Amino acid sequence: MDCSISGVIGTIAACLSASTFVPQVYKTWKTKSAKNVSIQMFIISAITALLWITYGIGTKKPPIYIANIIGFILSVTQVNLKIKYDRANEK
């Protein structure tokens, strides 16, 4: 682990970035509604996370790839919830 100031700042930034979708995923799951959620935004986010994961692994920077693995999982979860709840609400 990089204990330099920039390493600590990078790790904190990565953790905060990874957690940005938690409130939306939780709200969607709790309300069972994704009516106003943009699926395109979460698809783009998932693709972006995959690219950052690839970069982080290639440059051997765990804060980058670990944070983006979490972001990818949350983005894909939100896309799945959007599809699930939109279909359920159409019925």
C-alpha cells in the first residue's frame, strides 16, 4: 500500500468514487421503482468502470481497479434493478 500523501488521497478518492451509486441502488431497491433512473447513464458508467479496471490492473494500481470493480458491480446492479422494476410496473 502506498502510504504517501498522494497514495492516501488516491485511496480516499477511490473509496468515495466507489460509493457514489450506493444511495441510488439502495433507493431503487427500497422503493422497488426506477422510474426516473437513466439506464443509459448506468450503462455508460459500467463501461467506463471496465476501462478503469483494465487501466488499474495494467498499471498495478489497486485503488483504481478495486474502486472501479465496486463501481461496476453497483452500475450493473442498478441496470438490473431498472429493468426488473420497469417490467414489473408495466404489468
